[in-house]
Amino acid sequence: MKKIALATVAITCLAGSAFAADMAVKAPVVAPVVTNPWDIAFGAGVYSDYNFRGISQSNRGPSVNAYFEPRYNFNDSLQAYVGVGGWSIDFPNRARSEIDIYGGIRPTFGKLALDFGVWYYYYPGGTCYNPAGTAANPTFGADCFNNGSLNGNQFPLIGVNNGNVIKKDLSFLEYFAKGTYTFNDNVAVGAAFFYDQDWLNFGFDAKYVSGNIKLTAPGTWLPTGYGLYLSGEVGHYFLGTTDSFYGNGNFPLGIRLPDYTTWNVGVGFTYKVFTVDLRYYDTDLSQAECNAITSDFNSSFSPANVTAINTNGLGSKWCGAAYVISLKADLTYGANIK
């Protein structure tokens, strides 16, 4: 009897265990991973020359820059951003800084990354130089007349004026569309279109188109954390006819600035957030054409530089071949700080 009772208890326990095993077991609740859609990109750089689309912005001298760019990621394929940045420059009108204010969106479609936005180039602290700023030309302003024309040390000293003229305010607004197609980790190509509203306050709208390629070395070529790339770009600027401020005896209502082609090629070395870039820049502009565009205060005279749009015979080297080395650091809060 005792054995039967024990057997009954054992069977009951086994049946209960089997029934419990058949019951659904609730998985523990896992809290969803919340990704902050906000991020911030920022960085700074030192350059031996600030070269912008083939033309020196720093009188062939060194320049520094920095930027700050908040970003909002709607999803993995769409980002909005705004930013502010700055460069040290050396313009003929004595402006010493470029302030960039910009914003846009960056949609991606698989391997294709796009970028649409607007960019404002602000150049504070400029001074007007034009001896024609008399009562006969009141739109130029009395300050232009009092300052005279440009000279080598940028002060209106009698006998050293070089004859170039330039406006006080060279700021302008730019709209752009860019695209990059990344074939793989080693090859990417891109194209861009820029529309400049009243480029450098010349009195005409300009357009710039470019294409580029970047070849990145395989990660196995270098120690962990290091990178190597080769990149190049070819671009063309479509310019126009200036207003009468830049007119001369041949074209009193304004001169037709030449369109030009520019190109650059360089190699870069990266380590974590740092990049050292060695780059060659050039354009197809002559020294006379370069002077007509830049009003270079260090330009020099040569009879060969006398042209219909450059009657003072001055030539500028700001648009010629240039070798630029830069050291940059680029970070994001999400990847490098958080």
C-alpha cells in the first residue's frame, strides 16, 4: 500500500512537470534602443594657402579655419543640417575673415549620397577702393574716392597706387547640389553644381560645375587606425559681365570676366580624426585675367598683361599653380565624444 502511494505521488509530479513544460514562458521585456537623432560635427584646420576653386584667398599665405555643424537624422537615409564656419583670408579690400553660414539636407539612396543646400559667404571689414567715386559717380561712394585705388601695402599712398579697384562688400549667396556614388570601400566618384547669386558682388550670377574622384587604400595596407587616399577634381566656373564699378575705358558699363577651368589633385594621410593633405591646384587663367578677377593688391606690371579688360597691365599669381599642405581634425559628438 505504501509503495502504491509513493508511485502515485511520483506520477503526479511527473505529470505536473510535463504540463509546466508545455506552458508558454513569457520572455523578459527588452527596452527598445533609443537612438538620439541629434549629432554635432565640428573641426578645424591649418593650411599653407586657402585655395578656393583655384584662386588663393589668403594672398598665398597661411590660413586657419573652423566649423560647427549641428545635424538631425530623420532616419538612416535623411539628414538635415545647419552650420557656421570661418576662414582667415587676405582680400584686396582689407577684409580679413570669411564667415560661412549654411544649411541643407543629405538624402541617401543605397550607394548614392546627395547634398542640397544654401551657403552664405560673408566677408566683413572691407574697404572700397575706386578713385572714380566722385560726384559724377555717386553710387560708388565718397569713401571709394577718398581711398583711391589699390596699392602694394593696401593704403592709399600717393605714387604707389596700382590702379586696381574693389568694392567694400564682396559677400554673396550660393545654392548647391552635390552627389557622391560609392562603388565600394576603395572607389567613390562625385559631381556638383553651384549657383552663385551676385558672385563677389560683381553684378552678375555665376555657375560652377565640378566632378571628382577619390581612391581609398584598402585597410590591410596600413596599421590599424591609419588611412591613405588619392583624390582629384576638375571644375569650370561660368562668369559674366560686371557692373560699371569695374568698367574701364573700353567697357565703361562693365567688363566681361573670363570663364575658367580649375583642377586639383592630392594625396591624404589619415589617423583617427586627423588628416594631412598634400595638394596641387591650378587654373587656365592668365595673370592678366587673374588680376581682372581678383584685383590683387600685390600684382605687378608687364606690357604682356595689357588687355581689353585689364588695361592697367597688372598681372596676378593668385590663380596659378599652387602646392598646399593642410592639417585638419574632423569630429562628431556621437562617434568621438559621447
